[in-house]
Amino acid sequence: MATVFVPCDGPVRPIGRVGPSVIPAARLAVLVHRGPPIEADRSYGALASYVARHSLAVAGPVREYYLTGRRDTEDGSRWRTEICWPVFRTGA
């Protein structure tokens, strides 16, 4: 299952299966993937390895934030996606 969200201010009127939701705050390990999302498998692997190697994983969905994409430029090499893996808090 996937949740697609668009940040917005103000009320959202439910339409069909689309409705408002609050994305909860989370502590995240973040890696910026450079290039099209279809090529993000190695970036996901690197981030997952880091989280596993440091025993940081917690339950929760992985998030993707599309910083630069097709709407910004047709040049796929300039696209940027933040991949955010939930982790537990390690310090104050």
C-alpha cells in the first residue's frame, strides 16, 4: 500500500477515497537519491544497509519526498528524491 500526499494549509474536503490525513513527525535517516526514482534501488539499499548496520530501524513507513523532478526539468540526471527511513532517537 502507498499513501500519496500533497502538503496543504487549511481544510481538505474528502472526495471518494481521498481524504485528509496528518503525516506524523518522525526521526528519519535521510539519503538524497540523484536521478529518476526508477533508479533508486541502490540508494534504498545503501540507506537500508546503514540503518541495519547501526541497529536503528523502527516500525513505520519509508517516505519519499520529490525535491526536483519532471515538473522542474526534463533532465532526469537533475532529479532529486529524499528517501527517509524511520529510526529511533539516539540522543537528546
